[in-house]
Amino acid sequence: MKTTILFLLGLIFQLFCINTVSFAQKNIPDTVKTGIYVTSIHDIDFKDKEYTINFWLWLKYKNKEFNFADNLEIPQAKTVSKSFSTIDSIGNEVYMLMKLQCVMKDSWSINNFPFDHQLLRLSVENSQFDSAALVFVPDTLGKQFDPRFTLRGWNIDSLKTSVANKIYETAFGDPGIKVPRTEYSSYKVRIGISRDAFGLFWKMFLGMYVAFFIAYMCFYIHADSIDSRFGLSVGSLFAVIGNKYIIDGSLPESTTFTLVDTLHGITLVFILIVIILTAFSLKMIKRGDEKKAERFDRFFSISLLTVYLLLNIFFIVKAINA
């Protein structure tokens, strides 16, 4: 009797283990080995926060129900064009290769413009199966971008791929999902680029510096020529404001204080100081203190220029090393 009971308990235990393993195997999601090879990045529109990327994408998986031809999704893409697609079988594995061109929407960090570093983001999902049924695995063998293609005005610093679950706080109207939360596996691509900045910097800021030095020349005009001194300073003030509006017109809107704002702000303040010092110098001339006015102009011409140059160098170096 005792032997029979032990036998039955052992049999129940074995059946429980088999069912547990079988249940666990059913709940293991199928994997999709995914790789990318970027052939070009172009048409970077800094104002509208867009860029175009061409790339090859391949997927290797066993579950033939995965229909990536119709259910491939690139969430951040404005448009997706497929120029080539092929499906093949290798043993019991499906191999899919496609060439895509995507116009991507992204956000730019312009705090250090034009010495900025940008991160281009791209992700791939399957809109048919969530993460309980499908997970991506990166295929990192070989290079992931063509080292021969050049991105005009930019350098490609890095290209990294990873996988993560993208969480959507919704059930997409499915009554069978009680909690409004759905997770989809996401294959992520991150491309770090940095700008060749010095040529662009001088192109955009040369007018601002010329305007400042025109105002600065007031210190070398005798204080008797009051019209010339004030005329040059006020003209330079409006020239710097105009230069800033031109640069702002080529940048996306930003609520932060950028390098462009800092350099123009410093220049405007220093031109205003030149105007104030000119007024003081004129006051000394009116009192008959011409020698004192000359020493006053000489002292502030040196100190003002030194402080202005040091502030510019400090903020530019800070932006370059950010």
C-alpha cells in the first residue's frame, strides 16, 4: 500500500514537472536576430529636425508567422520607402533582407551650436507581435556602416545597436487586456555625429565680431567727435542684433540659453558699455579734463578688449569640450 502511494506521488510530481516545463517553453518568446548596415545619411534639415537615412536591414527567425514585410514598424520615421526586399530559407530559419530609406524626425541639442554633438535615433518594431511572442537580438558581426561614405559637414563618431522593450500605456482597444499596458520588443540604433564647426563658426559669427570691433574703435576717436563715436556704436549694436536674427532663423526653436545667445549677449552688453564709457569721456571733455579723458579711454580700451576676448574664449572652449 505504501509503495503504491509513493509511486502515485512520484508520478504526479513527474507530470507536474513536465507540465511546468511545457508551460515555460510555451511562454518563451521567439527571437529575431537583427542587423543593420547604414549606407548613407543625408539631407540633414536642422531647422525642421529631419534627416534621411539609407540602410540595409536583415532579420533571421524561425517562426514563419512573423510577417515583417507588412508589419515592420519604424516609430520615429516620417516616411519609409522600401526599394528592395527578399525572403529566403536557411534550414529551418527564415532569412529576410530589405533596403530601406527613411526620413526621420528627431530632436536636436543646440546648446553648443555650432560645436554640437548630435545623436540620431532609429528603432525597429513588429506591430503584430508583442514582447511576449517576439524579441529582437542584435547581430553585431562585421561593420554596421559604410566607412567610405561621408556626411557633409559632420563626422560619424559611433554607431551602437541594442534591444529594449518599448512600453505603450494602452491596450489598443483590446478588451482581453485588463491593464492598459503593452510591451513590444524594439531594436534600437544610435548614431553619434559631431560637426566640423570652425568654418561654420566664422561664417556665422564674423559679422558679429566685425560689428564689435567697429564699436571698439570709438576709443581711438577723439571725444570731440561725439557724433562719430555714438554713430559707430549704435550702428554696431543694430548690426549684432541683425546677425543674431539671421542665425536664429536657421536654428530650431529652443527655450534654453545657447552658445549663440551667450556670444551675442556678451557682444551687445560690451557695445552698450562702450556707449556708456563714451558718454563719460564726453562729460570729462566738457569739464576741460582732456588728459583725464584720454587716460580713461586708453585704460578701458585695453581692459574692455581683454575681458571680452577672455569671455569669448571661455564659452567657446567650454562648448567644444562639452
